[in-house]
Amino acid sequence: MTGDPRVVAVLGPTNTGKTTYAIERMLGHRTGVIGLPLRLLAREVYDRIVAARGPSVVALVTGEERIVPPRTQYWVCTVEAMPEGMGCDFLAVDEIQLCADPERGHVFTDRLLRARGLHETLFLGADTMRGPIRALVPNAQFAQRERMSTLTYLGPKKISRMRPRSAIVGFSVENVYAIAELIRRQKGGAAVVMGALSPRTRNAQVEMYQNGEVDFLVATDAIGMGLNLDVDHVAFSSLTKFDGRRMRPLAPNELAQIAGRAGRGMKDGTFGVTGEAPPLDDGVAQAIMDHQFTPLKKLNWRNHALQFGSIDRLISTLESSPGDDLLVRAREADDLSALKSLGQVTEIIARCTDGPSVRLLWDVCRIPDFRGISHAEHASLLETIFSFLHERGRIPDDWLARQIKRIDRTDGDIDALSKRLAFIRTWTYVAQRKGWTSEISHWREQARSVEDRLSDALHERLTQRFVDRRTSVLLRRLGQKEAMVAEVSNTGEVTVEGEFVGRLEGFRFSQDKGAGGAEEKTIKTAALQALAPHFHLRADRFYNAPDTEIDFTEQGGLMWGKDAVGKLVAGADALKPQVEVFVDDVAGAEVAQKVQRRLQHFIDRKIAALFEPLLNLSRDETLEGLARGFAFQMVEALGVLPRASVADDVKALDQDARGALRKHGIRFGQFTIFMPLLLKPAPTRLRLVLWSLAQGVQDFPEAPPPGLVTIPSDTSAPAGADTMAGYRNAGERAIRIDMLERLADMLRGENSRAGFEATADMLSITGMTLEQFADLMQGLGYKAEKGERAKVKAVAPDPAKEAVAPTEGKPESDAGSTDEDKPAEIPAQETPEEPSTAPATASDASAVEEDQIPAGDAVEEQDAEPEIEVFYTFTWGRPARSAGQHQRRSGEDRTPGKGKGKPGGKGKRGGPRGNKGQGAQKFSARPPKPEKKIDPDNPFAAALMGLKDNK
């Protein structure tokens, strides 16, 4: 130990300005060196000095970074990288209390004992070093510095209640990540600072915290080493740490070093515990607040006077004991452990036969194990590097390029990028060593560029995982109690303070589905607060919007464009539904009332336009007696009534009453009484909605696609839904009401007692195959008997007979029509499932047989089997109740499912029927008595009248 012109120990707690004082003193000298405990802190001090003196005179030297301008005056280094024997005017070592650190303490102790400036030397650290410095550096002067602000213990506090500008400290990567994830969900995000981060990543994370993008910092104890951050509160998530060999409790002075980061300058700070950390003992908490700790009594030491005669001799000098009671031999460090491992390798022993070789081996062994892999794997890498250096004098370019290229990838998650960063630090360290590579500047740049790319990628991943900028910004603005600015795009996207928060769908805010927990609550609160003025502007625009912009859905919803703004609810009358609006409470009652009035106007006008014939019917004061009562039933049924349900009322109407009703467009069909104008797609769609509301149906039946003659029967639909849709269920399919009446007109000319076959016109009007038509006829109450026969092939007709039109078996158009309305025009037909060509019928076959094959001209077919065709014979049978359709008799219970058939009817209900003497229609296979007057409205009147004439 040698004396120095001026050696000063500047001691005191954190936030006393010791580092700033050292920088100022160094800049007062022509040259200087300052040693710092962390690469991160070295970069921070370097940037401060560069800002003061420029980059041309400031050097930065760490294990992995080396920036040395030609005219360097000031050296900023990690303690391990401090140059020796430079003879600088000024020298300083920060955090000198690390002399007691089990891992690195021997390096700091060596600087305390041997590093001196020509004119001034400063040792900066905690007051616990006063005794050891006085004993080991007798000529040292002491300068006590007091903390510029107070430090107060607040005890335990949940993370969810942590105030902004707080730092939560964890002592493992897993713990830091878990805390950061929790803060992201509850507070909007946190910056992450760890000693293993590259300076570039750490600076980017700290910048987020410092500029207010996030209000919380999650860090390891690395923040305790002089990093200057704007922290108001420090919370410990644990009071123990793994020191590389075992879990041990943190000493009070270690806790104070970290807690002291709270409060900078003249601003007071607080500290406490959180998570699973137990409360601090009163004595420990008070010691931290008073900055009074047990003085250090032992410092770690390792011999600096190394001898390189052989590997064993080098190990012996490294393990020698100190000659002072204040010093204890440091535990075996990684470099010594690596040296012992390589010293047992035969090839290494053979190479290390002289001093330079042993010195080279020691230099290689001092490569830090940044990767944190197994000791054996690290030793294997060092062996390879030593072999290259010893044999070739440098590391081969191609081999080094492969190692770096393997790491130069920015894909993967945080863990993958962190591992690559640790790996590149090894090659960054190697590239800094003089003489180890062919082109030192090239490889430095290569390693540095890879590290920068990995650092940027890691910062991006950390931010993506642990920072929700949106929630962070909104929480901060909510806390400022200021009006926030919201913007709504043409597509409804809502941004508050530039952050996307969700969509405005009509007059309801739908927030981003990616949010959850506290984040969801924050977004909704901020968005609704900012959207309040937008609701009024949108309500005014909606109120003045034309009806063409508004529509209803088949489930009763009310839409404004693509946005749901309300729904229909049942009113006192089926034609007078009410409106329930979808408006957020924050919009206010005024907005809700305006939306409600506009929607009510829309639906009232829609009903008035689409149901004008029905409303005219209801307002016709000229209707009297039975006609007026029948009109009431039509209005109540929304313009479509199954005839069987009002058979008595229909019979009771005289011709004048019927004529008065026909003037309103009512058609008295054989199966249904309806208003053809109300069968159009638009009225049908609205009728189903109004009927479903009035019936209290949960799932409204949907209107069939327009233009289809038949559709599949929906057995799951509520009773009566087929009628409201303008169809009648018959077997597996339902046929449109108006086309059913056309079919009924055709059936009047057929002999239903003797049986008849389907004509081509029947198949054409329904758009069905013969099998489908048979099922339909059975659904209408007919019996269908299936048969097979040989198909007669058609031959070219005789021109002489071409003029003779067959009439037998062909009903005339509209033959047998009664006083009923003419059928409506046939709209577009449904595309049949089979080819459109109708199968040949029995009458067609007969015509071909009689008229198209001349006598004696039959072609004899030899050795050919006749082609077989299927045909159906239809006879009137007791109608079966169609799926989902319930018809009532006069005076019977209308509850679906409670009607019973007559004896002999097998309990089934279907077509119009009733008991004798009650005025109801009755369908039977037995023909009516000749003397009985036949109701012209009976769908089979023509057939029965024909039987009467035959008699």
C-alpha cells in the first residue's frame, strides 16, 4: 500500500450526490478514471460526461464495450475494466462498500488498496466502510454527506394499491416477470430493469418510465447501484435472494441501498414491502430510515501478485492468504474454477510450458460466463478459444463468424432473446481483447450490431408483454381529472387520447375485447366519459336520418345501418308494437328519448305502408254486421286466416257481405282466406315479426326466401307460423297459399272418388317431382296409392290426326270454379329438386296410347324388357293434420294439441271439418247425399256435383 497526495473517502447514504460530486471533481482535472459497479451505470455516467465535454475525449471501457477515442482524457469503466498504471490525475471508485461482496469484493478491495490518482483519489460508498478504509488507507480523509431527502417506511401494501412512480423490486427473473405481468393487468404496464439487460435495452425501458409512458418500474437489486431514477416509492417483493450459492436474507444495509432509490434530490421518498414479503422488523426499518448500520469488519481479498511459471503455480498464488486480519480470502470465483478445470486437460498442460502460455490461459479463463450454462460447457468453450489463440495466435474468422451468425436472430420470445443477448456478450467480450482477432474493429462492430438488434427486439417484446400503453394513458388522464378527447371514425372506431378503446355501435359502446380485469374497467370508464358529447351529436343525426337508413330484423331488432339501436316489444295491439332502445346510460335520458321517438315513428310508418289494405279494412265504417265481425278477425290475424278456423263465419256471409270484403282485396280461397297484397315478401317479413311479438315467441320464425312455391316444412316452428309466412304445411313440404288455391282449382275437375293421377300442370305449378307431389297431396288429406306399369314409348304422331286435340281426361282451365276470386298471378317458381320435365301421368299415357299410335303400327320389340314407370293414384281421404298446424272447430278449445278426431278418424285433425248440424265443413270419402245443397266453397264441390249429375 502506497500513500497518495490526496485520498478522500466520500461516505454517506443514497441520494447524497456522491457520484455527481466525483464527476465534477474529475472534470476539474486534465485526466481521470472512474470505476463503477455496473455496466449500466458506466453507460449512464459516460453519457453525462460526453454531454459535458464531447465524445472525442471520453472513453467507455467495460467487459463488453470499448470506446476509446485517440485523444482520450477521461475514462469511464466498470471496476474490473479499470486500466492500471495509466498515471491519471484523478481516480475514483464508486460503491466501495462492495469490497464485502462475496463474488466481486476482491476486485473492489484491490482498487482500494492499489488504485490511485496522481493528484486526487476518491472512494465513494456507504458509511459502513469508514473503519476498513481508516485501517487499510491510513492517509485517507473522510467527507460525510447527508441525504438530501427523508426516507420513510410505509409497511406492507398490495400491488393493486401501489401509487404511481413506484418501483417494485424482485430478486429473480421469474419474480420480476410475474410482478410486471400483474401490474400490466391492473395498472397499464411497467418498465423492466435488470442487470442482465444490455445498456440499450435498459435505457429504452427506463426512458419509458422516465417520460411517463408507464408509472411503475419492476427491477432487480441492480437499481440500488447508483442508477438515478424518478422513483417515489420502493417496495420489496421479497427479503431474500440467491447469491449464486444459496438463498440468504438481505442485510439491512443492502435493503437500504435499494430503498434509497426512492426520493431524488430534495424530494422525499418512501419504502415498504408487497406481495409475499413479510413486514420489516421495526429495528431494521428504523435503521434504514436513520442510515445506521453495522460497520463492515471483513473485506474480500485475492492476491494480485500472480506468478505464471506454471498452471499449478498460478493457482497457488491465486489461493494465497491475505496478511491482514481485515481481509479474508475470496471464495473461488468463476475464473479460478475454470483455470482448475482446464489445468487438468492433457492438451492444455502440454501447451502451458512457459509463462506467456500460462498468462494467455489465465486471460482466457477470465472470460465471464455470461451464458450461465454448466461449468463443464463453459470450460469446453474456453478450451477451444485457448487452443485457437495458442496455436494460431488468433481466433479464426470463419469460426467466430459462425458463432455470431447463429445468434443473430430477432425472432422468439423474451427468454429466447435474453439467452441470445447473454451469448453475444461472450463474443462482444472476446472481440474487445487486443490480438485475439484479425480485425478487432470489424469484430467489435459485428458483435455490437448484433447486440443492438437483439436489444431492440428484447425491448419490443418486453413492452408488448408488460406494457398496455392504452390503459396506462387512460389511467393517467383519469387521474388528472381533465376532460379527455374522443374521436369516432366513420366505421365507429373509438380512440381516446389517441388510443383505440373500442367501437361505438349505434348508441352503445363496445369496448375492445382484448381487455380484461382492471384494464376493462379503466377503458370503459375513460371511453364513456369521453364519448358523452358524441352521443348527443349522433342522436341528432339519427333523428334526422331517412327511413331508408333504418330497418328491422326478423328477430325484431331495429338497425341503423349495421348498428343495433333498439328492438320491438309487444304492444296492446299486434299492429301497434312498442320500441325499446339500446342507449348507454352515460348518454343521458334526452338522447334515449330522442332515439325512442325516431324508432317509433319508423315502425309506425312501416306498418302503415305495408299493411295499408288491412288498416283500410279496419277503418271501413260501411261494413256492418257479420262483414264487420269478419273484418275484425282478418285484422286480428294480420290478413291471413285458415278457412277451417272460420268456416261457420264464412258460410254465414251473404254475397253482399262477401262483395264488400272483396273490395278490400280479400280472397276467399278453398284452404285460406287472405289478402294477396299482404303475401308479398315485405309484408310477410313484418307480419312474422308482429305475430311473434303478439304470441310471445322466443325465437321468431324467419320469412321464407321470396319466389319459392314450396319450402321444407319446419316442424320446430310454433303453431301457425306457416300460415303467417304465407304457406301451408303439407307433408314434408309447405306450399304457398296462393299457389295452393291454383292447385285446388285444378283438383275440382278430377274424380277424387274413383281416383286420378297428377297432371303435368299440377306438377308444374308446384315445381315438384311426382314423389314430392304425392307427399304434398297426402299432407292435404288425399290418399296416394303407388303403382308400377310398363311405360309406353311415344312414336311420331300422324299429321292427319295432329289437328285433333285430346280432351278426355283433360280439365278445362278454371273448370268447376265457384264464385271465388281468381287465382293470383304465379310468381317465379321454385327450382325443382329433380329435372324440370314433369313425369308422364296416367292421362298422358292414355292419350299417347289412343291418339299417337296408329292401329297396326305398333312396333314389336324382341328380347327387350319393357321400361317400368311409377305412378300414383289419388283419392280423397280423411285429412291428416299437417306438421305444426292446428285448426279449430266452432266452440272447441283452441289450445294446440287438445283437439280430438271423430270416431273412425284415428284421432287426427287436418282439413276443414265439423259436426253435422253445426255449420262446419266435413270432408269424407263418402259422397254427399244428392238432395243436400252443396256448399260452393267446398274444395271438392265440383267432384261431388259431378257425382250428382251421374245419378
